[in-house]
Amino acid sequence: MNQVLETSHTIADSVKFSLRNLPLLESGATMASLGSAPALWAHSKVYSTGGENALHSHDIEDHCFLILQGEATFNFGDGSSIVARQFEGVLLPRGTQYRFSANPVGNLIMFRVGGANVTNHKDIDSYALPKEAAKSRKFSDGTEGDASKGGAHANPTVFKMGAFFAPD
């Protein structure tokens, strides 16, 4: 029997997610899981400033970012760059070297979706990413690790009191 039904939840209860009421920030960044499937995961990302400042790639993960608020400059390994504004996004095939930073127009709020064929999708890191996908992150200097290196995630997260994205 389907595990969703065995726990007395309906499929409809299990598949819905919302980007409403995301807390806005004074400093730092947040990344929260919205849901996952064996080869697909979705997150909300909020940045006060900064971003993922180190040029890096994901060797096994395809992913995309959709800008919901603010704008970001994406720089790529070939030297090119783009600015993505509200309701624009970028699609990054595995192996694409990139970095991004929030432009100073308020909090940057993004919807991030990633996908890869991983061996164990239930073995996740603190951001609810499959560890196998997270470990495939490589920097332009050949090292591996956390893409927030030198970015907003390295700063303390301070929430703006009473401020939310798309409040109910």
C-alpha cells in the first residue's frame, strides 16, 4: 500500500507546498525545503544581501532558480553574466559553473528546484538536499564543499520583525 495513505494523509495533503509567509531578513540567508521526490527537490531561498559568491558547479544535479522578489546577477564560468529579475529564472544543467549575488533592491527570494538520479534520496543534509547531490558540488579551484563559502549563509541570520513575503 502507498505509504502516504498508510499514514492517514491523502496524496493531496502530501504534494502541496507554499511560498507564502517566508520571513524577510535583516542579514544572512535561509534555505527551506518545500518537498522532495526520489529525483527532485524544491526549496525556498531568501537572501538579505550576497548570495552564493564562490564560482561552483553541481556535477550530478540539474537545477533552476526562479526569482520571486528582488533581482540577482548570475556570473558563469565562461565569463558571461545575466541579471535575473522578478519572475525570471535561470536553468543550470549539471556541470555549469556559476555564482550569484543579490542586487541591492531588498531581499532576494527564489524558488530553487533540483534533480538528479541519486542512490539514496532519503540520506539528506541539513538543507534537505540528498547528500550525494550536495557532495557533487565543486568549486572552480577543484575543491569540494559548501556553495555558501563567502556568501550570505556565512553571516548570522537575523529576521525582520513582522515582515514576510506574500503574507496571507
